[in-house]
Amino acid sequence: MVKLSAIQLSSAANVETNLAKIAELLAEITATQEDTQHLIVLPECCLYFGSKDSEQLDLARESAIDSSKDAALGSSQVYPQGSNLCVALGELARKFKVYLVAGTIPILAASSTKFTNSSCVFNPEGELIGQYDKIHLFDVNVSDSTKSYCESRYTQAGKEISVVNTEFANIGLSVCFDLRFPNLFQQLSIAGADIITVPSAFTRVTGKAHWQTLLQARAIENQVYIIAAGQEGVHENGRETWGHSMIINPWGEIENSIEIGEGYISVDYQKQEITRIRQNMPLNSPLSS
């Protein structure tokens, strides 16, 4: 059996506090489900959220260590810069024996003047098996307490899509604002994605207006499972996030959701449903000339 789960958080501006909460929820998810393979998705900015954007860059710099020092941290794997955070998340995946899509963490870019907002995927052995750097950055005006967002001030946009292959499914990676760009999801589907993960920190205003509609559209258009894990609540910097984490099947039906508060949701993964829907309604045929 394969179980899909989304964890909803109200992350603080403290890595250790957030790691402890994630560990608590991972323990709950895996407590009574022997012989089950777990794919668990965390929200965007899962380890540090609710402070100034510049502090994400500070964290990326503090967390960036020489790959040669990874072994000293108890890791047999060479991680990218940002490895202090990767090691901690990989250890959680190994401890609970789960596939973990670790929302996003800040990883110092080569220039050292910006960071990438990166979704990192770990296998049950704690190994980093995939990484996606958020392509579409949130530079917008919103009618909320923050008013104006400029993610690109400190964040370097990614350039490539990412699909991670596992023994039970191909997992396409996206992050938050990517949800508004259907071409990215179509590229992931064409690349073989069966599941697309959407770790997010949608604002309350934009989430209320568009979150559910966009998620269901992306599931229907691409005939994939969508696992959308969100930040929720009022954070330390006054920013309000929407929550409403949900898991949607390839027919566009919401199989499980959590509106407010911290917690998790889970559903059984039905690979045969993807096959059935795609066979009955083929969508990936080329356009007629």
C-alpha cells in the first residue's frame, strides 16, 4: 500500500521549532501503518517562515557548508550547499522511513547574493534523490497587510523542471506560485509525472480566491494526483497564509483536506485510477494540424 500525505504547518522563524513539529506529525502519520510506503509533502518554507525575506538569505548562508564536511554531520551523501538543512530533513526521512518532499528550503546560489527556493526530495534511506528550484517567483501586489511581494529581491529563479522517479510513481515538483502557470504542469505530465506536489504559502487573499480552483484544474488537465501542502495562519511578520491543504485525484475530486490549523491529511494512492482515466480520456495526443 502507498499512502499520500500532506502536512499543514504554521512555521515559525526558528528551524529547530519547525523540525520538532514536523517530526511530531511524521510520527503520527507513520505510527500505525506497517507495510505502507509513505510519500509525505511539507509546505513551502517549511523550516523557516514568518520573518523578513532577507533572513531566508541569511539562513541559506549560515546553512551552506562545504560538502567535504557532510560526513562530519553523520551523512554518507554529498549534499548541495544548504546541507545543514538537507541533513536534518534527510534524517527525518530516514528515521520515519518515508519519501519526504521537504517543502522548500533556502539554498545559497552560486553568486552568494541570492538563494534558490528549493523543494528537496528524500528517500526512506535519507538520501537526496531530487531537487527543484522554484521557477516562477512571487512579485505581485495583493490587497492584504503586506501589500507588495517581491520574492526575486533575494531569490534566484530556477530554470528546469524536475520529475523524481520512484518504484511506485513518478513525482513532479512545483512550488506555490507555479500553480498559476499551466504549461509547467503540462511539461511535468509529458515528462511522466503521476503525482505533482505543490508545497505552498499562498496568501489568505489569493488563496481564498483561487487556490482550490487552480489545484483542481491542474489535476484535471494533467490527470495526476495533486498533493498540496500549505502554510496556514498569521505568522510572526504579520503575513496571513491560507492553508486549506488538500489531496486531489486525477479526476479532480478532493479526496481529503484540512482547512485551518496544523495537522495532516492522507489518502491511499490508486495507480490504477490514473491508468483508467488516461485510457478512457486521452489528453496527451498531439494537436491536429
